[in-house]
Amino acid sequence: MQRQGKAKTPRRPGHKKTSNTEKDPVGVYCRIRPLGADDEECCVEMISNTTIQLHPPDGLKANRNGDFKETQYSFKKVFGIQTTQKELFEDVAKPLIEDLIQCKNGLLFTYGVTGSGKTFTMTGSPGQGGLLPRSLDMLFNSISPYQAKRYVFKPDDKNGLEIQSQVDALLERQKRENMQSVPKTPVSSRQKADPEFADMISPEQACKYDSVDEDSSYSVFVSYIEIYNNYIYDLLEDAPFDPIRPKTPQSKILREDQNHNMYVAGCVEVEVKSTEEAFEVFWKGQKKRRIANTQLNRESSRSHSVFIVKLAQAPLDADGDHILQDKNQVNVSQLCLVDLAGSERTSRTRAEGNRLREAGNINQSLMTLRTCIEVLRENQMCGTNKMVPYRDSKVTHLFKNYFDGEGKVRMIVCVNPKADDYDETMLVMRFAEMTQEVEVARPVDRAIYALPAGRRHRNQAFKEELSRRLEERGGPSNPDDPELMNQLIDSLPALPACELLDATDDQTLPRLVEVLERRHRIRQMMTKQFSKAAITLKSMLQDFDSNFSAKENFIHDQRGKLGEKDKVISSQKTELERLENKSKTLEYKIDILQKTTNIYEEDKRSLQQELETREQRLHRELSERKRMEQRMQGMVADTKHKWEKECERRVNAKQLEMQNQLWVKDEKLKQLKAIVTESSSGSAGGGPTERPDKPQRPSREKDRPATQKRSASPSPMPTAPPVHQRHRRSHSTGGEKWVDHTPSTNLELDTVMQPIIPNAIKVSAPSEKALAKCHKYVLTHQELASDGEIHTKLIKGDVFKTRGGGQAVQFTDIETLKQECPTASSRKRRSGSGTDDQENRVPAASSSHVYQKRRKP
């Protein structure tokens, strides 16, 4: 009996060891299920094969009275409603099966709202097999010719495997067959499988992995558990059935093995040898899974199901006939296919009792999963070292090794596009977007065995060659054939009669002893001949093997050289293709640049033409503007000249009118004076007196002044309305600043009453600088009256700024100082005036004298 070995799941390195290893992000895929009815409102739109867009439904806008915008989410790949189960398997699960055969772990789980198609994606239906049956079918199609016999690998209930010898495995098989506790592997094909899975995968859709190591033996173990209300139950456990007092199933606990890997203690692991047997085991556990009818889903999963596929593989020995009994050379990899229960809102499902409790535990476990993913993402992106709460839920605690250790993790987000699931779908999309940023350590390749390759092939070739030579010698082709043993026994001497009829018979026994001795000698001789033949054959096989190895080495060397040549050729081809592509790219860029240059030239010409056109237009506008300015200047000059003449005419007319009034008044006074004089002289002398000459009335032609030259100053400001008469005292002594304009031609009068103006600037001619410093203006004007007396007039006005920047004066009133001769006493008495000097205040119409800056032409 050969010595048995024991294999354990290889220990994964810790965080400190994997810090420098390469990492891959979690692969997140999205699958959109079809709507239940054509008239339902859809809120999910597939933009591309990697992007979807969520539209807020109309009812949501109406209820919340808000302006919601469309949001887009990106995935590794998006599968639309027309995607088949095979296409989904090819992109998502097939690489995980290939990694499983290459001794790499994997985790695949579905996530989404209740009723979004998670169970259909994982399990499928007749004619549309899901990811789980297709994964098992591909696995057994790939390793079927290289499977070890049953019970060569044996679980040790501690997440490890024991390797048994062929004899121990044979005894174990006989023991189990006698117990009838484990069904045998179905002999024929899928027609005898369970009808639930008979038509899931058609033969033309079957696939396999071609890069399987032929020098290893494989064995598949499956287990099926569910996590219900945060308790773990084994769906493959055979509990005794008691119709009177049924017992509730016993929950399992999580343990950590010596390599710090999490596993379910006491979980049943069934060794399966075909796809049909794996289907039967899966369906056995599927019938025990907890499902219920809710208002959102007729068959709603009330628990998280985990189907674990464990693949054990060990290399063959040097002869290629038996498994190598070395536990260090045994590798165990596993793939977990998880169907998570869907999140749901009790306000929509209206769950009560047990359903309400189940929904609360499902949502709590999914919330813990989101929290763990968020903490992992924060630790990886921000460099923090927060503790990830794996132990808060059995789901996260079980899969702790995949996120902290190494393995490939993939998630399929199932989406129901109907408008009622919009809020839940938004939460699922945010979780999926966050999960894509979490990275998992990339699994490392296993070590290559030191044994030469092709051992199984050489062993099969040896057996075929041995069978061929036995056939050539006329013997049976199979050395283990019973007929060969019968022929060998018949070739020995026949045994004599062995019956003893007489006690004194001493001939029968000696004859029997002689025949047996002869048979023994023949047997020894045959054994020696067989040994010699075996040694000769073994030496021949060794020579053949050495020659074969030398030829293989030579072929390997030649293949290596050929591979190097191929690499050189391929590199040269690649370089040539790169240069061709570069040349094409450069030609394409040159064409683009040439086209761009042509476009720029055309634009340049058009811009130059437009610039010339605009310059011509600008010249025309400038010339037109100059002409317009000249015309306006001429019109302004003509208007100015016209208004100056008009103002001069009006001033002359007004002066003539006033002179006429003064002449009439003087004439009346003179007549009155003459009458008074005649009466007084008549009474005194009685003689007639000469009548004074009658003064001539001033005429317009006589008093019209000579024509003055036209001033070059600008036109005056508009005349203000006339100022009303104000009977008041003089304000000449006020506190304001005055401009005292006293012409140099005025005479000095030695009168008692003299105009005194404080804070006044005395000038002989008004100037703009003096006017700018003051607010009031006064002009001292002297004129000779008709009676020969000098009248002094104080013409006052206000100074203000004009819009042109100059200064203007608006006259407000006139004060008159009159002096009379003292010899005319009689006239003074008649007039009743008792003062030598009197002040008359004559209001006058407002007139303006404007002093303004001359504008530049």
C-alpha cells in the first residue's frame, strides 16, 4: 500500500507581501432585462456597449416638483435586452473557468433590485442555460479525459484535501457503493439527466478550454449553501425526515483554516465526475432554497445562495501512470458563483411577518457589503488603514479572502428598466460605480513542475505499443485479460488424479508431488524468462526513451531556434507594419495639413479682400464725414452770422425805443420847466422870453452805430426768461465774491454815496479767469442825461458755467445813482425833493453777456 499524502489550500500572502504585486480593478458588468409590457415607461437607455443613461420618470418629476437631469454610468461592458446567455457567458464567466483550471481563484456574483433577473442570469431556464450550468459544462468538457478516479482526493473537513492511493480509493469506492449513499455517475449522456436541466445547453453551444495540463489529474468538488437571515445553511445536507416532529436545519459556522482562508465548517462537499451529476447536485440544493411570492416578484429569493466549485489537481509521477504522492505539488482552486437576494422596499412589497424580517436582513447584508466596498476604496485611494467591517455580515465575512487576498472578482449588475424601480436603480448604479474603483491583487501563476512534460502521452504510447506487440506474438492485446491467464495455466503439466481410495496407497501422492515440482520449475523458468524479457524490454524502452528524449531535445532546440526566427520575423513584420502605418499616418497628416493650408490660404485671401473692402469703405466714410463736417461748419457759421445780425437789430431797436421814451420824458420835463419859468418870469418881469429850441427826436438812422466787425466767438447761450421787478435794497454788500467791472473811461465823482463792494475783484475789462473765481458780476456804467447830469448805473448779474466750458453772465437788475445841480432850487422845491443825491432803482429785462472758450475747429 502506497503512502498517502495530504493537500491543503495554498496559503495566500498577506497585505504586506502583496503590496508590490499587480492589481486589477473589480470587473463590473451591467445587464438590462426586457420590460414586462410594451406600454410600461422605461427609465434606462443603453448609450453604447459601455454606457447607460437613466431618465427620471415623469411621475417622479410631478410628485417632487423638481428638475431632474439624466445621469450616465459606465461599466466594463453593458449587455442589452437582446443579449443571449451564451454571449454573457463568453464575456464574463468563461475567463473565470480558464483561471480556475490554471489554479486561480474567482468570485462572480449578481447584484440588483428584486425582480431584475439575477437568478435567471445565474441559473437560466430550459433552452437558456445561465452562467452556472455553462460554467460546469465548460469545466467538465475541458478536464474530462484527465480526471482522477473517485475518492483519490478526499476532503478532510478542514478546507483541505487528502490524497489516497489507488488501493485506498478502490476500497473507499466499494464501501460507498455498498452503502448506497452517493449516486453513481450517470453512464450515458444528457438524455438521462434531470428534465429541469436536460435542454439548458445545446451540444452546439458547448465549449472547452484547450490549454489544459495533460500531465495532471483533476477532481471537482461542489458545495451549495445559502445565507438566510444572516445564518448559513447547507443545502446539500441530508437531514433525517421526521413527519411527526420535523426538525429545523442546523446552521453552520464560518472558520478560518491554517492558511487564514475562510470556509464553512461541516459543509458537505460532493465529488462530481460529469456535468449531469453536477446538475443533479445543484438541483437537489436548489429545491431546498427559500423563495417566496411577493408583490414585486412571484419567485423572490429570500436568501443569498453560494455555489462553490473546488478544483483539485495534482501532477502525475515520472511514469505518467499514477498521481504523484507529494502534497506540496497539489493545487486547489475554487470558484464561487453567488446569487445575491435583491434589495427591496417594504413600502412597495408591503411585507409583513417573516417576509418583513427577511427583507430587513437582506437589506442589512447588502448595506454591509456597500460599506466594506466603500472602506476598501477609501483605503486604496487615500492611503488610510481603516478596518473593513467584514464580520458585520456572513456574506462579507465569507468572501473576505477575495478582497484581501488574491483572485479575480466580477460583478453583474442586473437592471430592470421600468420607472417604478428608478430610485432603487439609482442606488445600485452608485454602488456599482464605487465598486469599479476597488482593486484586487492579481493571482500569480503556479510553479512549473520539475518533472518532464508529456508523461501521460508517453504512458499511453507505451501501453499501445505493448498491446501491438502482444497482438503480433499472437497473444491478447490486453495483459489483464482472463483468457491469457487461462492459456498460461493450460500450458502447464496436467495434474494427475488426486483421489486416495486406499490408506496404503503410496503412489498417488508422490506422483502429485512430482507434477507440482515440475509445474513449479516451469513457473520459475517462465518467471526468469519474463524477468529477462521485462529487463530487455525495459532497457529497450529506456533506450527508446533516451533516443526519444534526445530527439525531443533536438526538436525542442530546433523549435526554439525556429521560434526565435519566428520572433525575429514577427518583430520585423511588426516593425514593417508599424512603419507602414506610420507612413500612412504621415501621408494622411500631410494631406490634412495640405488641405488645412489650402483652407487657410483661401481664408487669407478672403480676409484680405474683406480688409480692402473695409478700408475702401472706411476711406469713403472718412471723406463723407469730412464733407459733412465742412457742410456743418458752413451752416453753423451762416446761422451764427444770421443770429448775430438779428441780435444786433433787436438791441438797436430796443435802444431806439428806450431813447424815444427818454426823449419824450425829457421833452415833457422841458415843457414843464419852460412853463414854470415863463410863469415865474412873467410875474417878475412881465416880458416875453424866448422859447427854447425844441430838441430833435432821436432817429434810427442818426443813432444807429457804425457796423461792427463780426466776432469770431461762438453763438451766445439761449436768453433766460425776463426777471420780475423786485423792490429791495441793494445786495452789493453781501458775503459773495464779486467781479467789479469799472471801465477806464468812467469819471471820478466826488459824491458822498459811493458803491462799496467787499470781496470784489476790480477789473477794467472782463476776463474768463476773473469770472471763474466769482459768483456775481457788477458793471459800473456812466451816461449823460438830457439835462446835462451824469447818471451812474450799477448793472448786476449772476455768473454760471456754460456747457462749452466757458463762463456766462445773466443780468438780474440795475441800480441807478443820479446827481443834480444845486442851483436849480426852485425846481427842487417844486419837485418836493429834499436830497442832493437820490437813488433810483429801475428793474430791467434780463440780458446776458457771455464769455466762452473758443472751440478748436
